[in-house]
Amino acid sequence: MSRAFDHLVLAVNDLDKAARFYEAIGFTLTPPAQHPFGTGNRLAQLQGCFLEVLSVTEPENVPEAEPGSFSFGAYNRDFLARRQGMSMMVLQTTTAAADRDDFKAAGLDTYEMFDFSRDAALPDGSTATVGFTLAFATVPELPDAVAFTCQQWRPDLFWKPEYQNHANGAVTISEMFMVADDGAAPAKLLNGLDLDPIGGKTSVITPEAFAARFAGAEIASSYAGFRVAVSDMEAARTCLEENRVAYEETAETIWITPAAGFGCVIEFAPHRGDG
């Protein structure tokens, strides 16, 4: 079963500061939400996928990982002790338990299933409870490249059109960039995840190729950045210029450096209608 992007986890040290940045580059963000395991987020909901801007907001509530389990909070805390940036890739599912079996059969490291719920602020000002079941997968060679599938309990309460309308014209995540000297470990992870070639396009590139594609960008290990398909490139450019956000430009795309983008290359490209 091919799996498409559900969301990307973008770990930052200062959630409020990062939220102001993402709003400045044209994203509408959901109100702040708090996880029961010490992290908080704000989301940019796109069409069928989203960006999760996340920070450790209640460090005293972060649980350590037990044998056989995966601690979302502890992993992101430890990731942020090293750097900011994309810490996790998340894929869509309606059958998380079956995904765990698939990942194990593919030779990936798997963990106990993880369920949680949280409050979500709705556009009308009311609050609802949303819940999720997660199936994590890793390979030991890529400690900063965690993946999981996310099964939503109440997608009708999660997705809201008011949160999916963006000044920059954002439609979807069309590509994720992964940097590695050796492609063997990324191939093991990505093949085991069985990514949809359209809904989950991931480009594994060498540091040299990354430097050539994004000249002057700091090179991160593992998950290095992402491309957002937009309906109106001029609208995206206007957001950056009006808010004085520096960007680079190619023949077809505009992109923001990791230094400005909280550890990620953030690229905007025209939406082609294929993802």
C-alpha cells in the first residue's frame, strides 16, 4: 500500500517566533495546541497534508522512552539539543496497526503503538478533542530521520477550510529533501515506508548535489527541507517581499535558506495539479 504525506514535523526552539515567521511567509496557522507529552504546535493545514511547527513547551511533561516504545517528546527534545529543522516525516493511514506489521516485515525498527488525544481550537472559537494513533519506524543509521503513520480518530474535527486558505497560495507539500552521503540507509527507510511517488515524493541527494541545488544553504543531515506547491507564485513572492523575508530565486522556484527557515530549506514552486 503506497503511502502519501500526512505532515512534516518542523522542530523549533521558540514556537511563537517560528509561528510569526510562517505567518510572514504567507501561511495561515491554527491556534496553539498542547500535547500531553510536553510538546506544543501550530499547524499550516494544506490540501490533505500539513506542516506541524513544533516545540518543547512543557519540558517537565516529556516522558523518557521505555524499552520497545518511542517517546515523541523526548525525541524532539533531543533533536532540538542538536539543531532546529525537520525532525519527522509523517504518512497518511487509516490502519496504523497494519502499518506497524508492514514496517516490521520490511526490516524497519518498530515500536509499540502510540495513541493520544488533545484539544483543538476550531475556527468558531469552540474546542473539540482530536485523537491520533501513530506507528513509528526508524533505521539505526539515520537517528535524525524518524517516520511514522498517523491515523486520525476524527478527521472531520481536524480539517477545517478556514485553516486551509493561505495568502501565499499554498496547496500541498510536493517534495521533501533528504541529504545523505550514502543512499543505502535512506533507501531502506523509504522503501520500507512504501511512499506514494506523487503524494510522498522524497528526493535523496548528496551534500554536493544539495549545495548545487541550493547554493549557499547550510547542509543538514537527513531531512533537510521541503517544497510547497502554490497556486500563485506572485502571491508567494509578495508575502516574502512585504514582510522583508530574504529569498533566493531560480527559473521556476523561490526558496528560503535554513538560516532563515528555522533549519529547513523552504521552497515554493508552481502547483502542477499532480500532487
